[in-house]
Amino acid sequence: MSTSDKTYIHDLLHTEDEQLQKLNEIVCKAVEQEKLLLQSLNKPQEEKLSSGQRLADKVAKFGGSWKFIILFFILLSFWILINIFLPQTKKFDPYPFILMNLVLSCIAALQAPVIMMSQNRVEEKDRQRNINDYMVNLKAEVEIRTLHQKMDLLIQEQFKKLIETQAEQIRLLQIINDKK
């Protein structure tokens, strides 16, 4: 084996080592970026609810259910029927049911802000979920960029090898031509 062949093989191995080192650096950067993103995704903020917030959630959950609507319809029907069919002296809210309207207005006045508080908390949860989705998308983008870097590096190295191999072939052809 000639000295030029040994030099060529040494250069080839050295180039492959450089290529592996660059790939290793890219992978290390990707792993580090992935760790940062995973840390923020894996540690969601735990909600510490006050008793008022828990109550607001329960009221909103019950107030927005069919159970509430049916129960309320039965109660109103019962109220109306009692005040229609009872003797005039026993009616506690005769037609036009002014007391019933007052009770309904009070319930609506109290229930609306409680439901709004619960909706605000749900909105905050949705906002946090959107942030988490953004972080997952960001992680995917980092992975795609890393893959592009790896592909670009491999293409560059292959092109360099192709040029080097072609130069070596031309040199060998010149040696063969010179011997003729």
C-alpha cells in the first residue's frame, strides 16, 4: 500500500470522525431542547381551589344540567298548580305569581355571577391547554429542524466524499495514462 493510499484512508477516517462528531453535537442539542420542553409540559401547575371556586363549579355544573331544568320545571309547575287550585284564602302567591317572579329573579341574579366565575376558570384551563399544545408543536418543530440539520450534514458530507472520490479517480486515471 502506497503512502498516498494510506493518507487517503486516514483522511477518509478523519472525515467520518468529524461527521460523527457533528451529528453527535446536533443530537445533544436536540436532546437538551427536548428536555427543556418536556420539563415545562410534565409539570402542570396544580390548581388550588378555594371553597368559593369549588362551590361555583358545583353550582355551574348543576345549573347547566338537565337534572336542574327538569327539577326546576317540576317545582314551578307545582308552585303554579298549588296557587291555582287552592282555595282563595290558602293561596300564598295568587295569579300573576309576583312572589314566584321575585324568587326566579333572585335565583338568576345569584346564579349568573357564580356561573361566570366557573366559566372564567374553564377559560383559564383552556388557555393553559393551548399553551401546552403550543409547547408540543414547538417540540415537533425542534425535532424537524434537527432532522433537517442531520440531513443537510449528511448530504454535504456525501457530496464532499463524492468530490474526493472523483478527484482520487482522476488522479488514478492520470497515473494509468502516464504509464501508457
